[in-house]
Amino acid sequence: MNHPIGSTPYARRQRRPRWLNFVLIGLVVAPIIEIAVLVAVGKTIGVAWTLLALLTLTVLGTWLMRREGARTWKALREASQTGRMPSHEIADGALVLIGGAFLLLPGFVSDLIGLFFVLPFTRVFARQVLEAFIASRVLVRVPFPGGDGPTSPGAQGTIRGEVVD
């Protein structure tokens, strides 16, 4: 029986990464939350005022994203020209980009999340969370130099030996 590569009856099915499950759940839950908030705000202040508020937030968010993106780009160029590692500037650029994507989505909740990433005084906290997350992922996954530590791939145990010159 001829089976295409990877389609044998005993081929292992790859497991979906755990973070992808959270993304998929978020893609289902986020619109439900946004619609619920829009309906609640619309009932409270009226449909016209709700649409005006959404339009105002969109215009304000777009202006803010462009301003902070330009500032971040300028800071990145200055750091590169002085020879300094631009880690904060790169993190800020990523956060402004993520915040801008949230600001482009319609809804109050996504706008609040976007503003948290874009505003300079709240971006400091978002940057700290991002740096801690990246540091935890990098420190967990990096093997010892030379590849002979307990975290190296295929490490079974310690081999004792003697160095002979």
C-alpha cells in the first residue's frame, strides 16, 4: 500500500501550540464582548452618540498611533546612530504596531486595549510585561554553551570522565 509521506496510518499528528488555543478563543469571545459593550453603551447614551464616540476614538487613535509611531522611529534611529542597543525602542515599536491594530478594530474594548499599548505613559507597563515574557521564554529555551547542559536537546544525564593532556 502506497501512502504519501506523512499520511501513514501511524503518522503522528502535530499538536497545536497552547498559545494558539488562546488566540482562537479570543477570536470568538472578543466580538461577543465588543457587541455587548456597544449595545450597552448604545442603550445608555443613544445610537447617535455611540457612533459619534466610535468615530472620535477612531480619529484620535489614528492620530495618536501616527504620532507615537513617528516618535518611536526617531528614537530607534537615534539609538542606532549612537551605537546603543535599541531594545526599548524595538519593544515600543512593536507595542505601537499592536496598539494600532487594536485601534483599527471597531469597538470600545479594542480601543481601550489599543490606547494602553500606544499611550506613552501606559506603554511603559506594557513594555515591562513584554520584556518579562520574552525573557522568560528565552531563558527557558536557551541551552548551555556547548550544548552539554541539562536543557540541551537529547541530554540524558551526566557522563563522568577524565581530561588527559
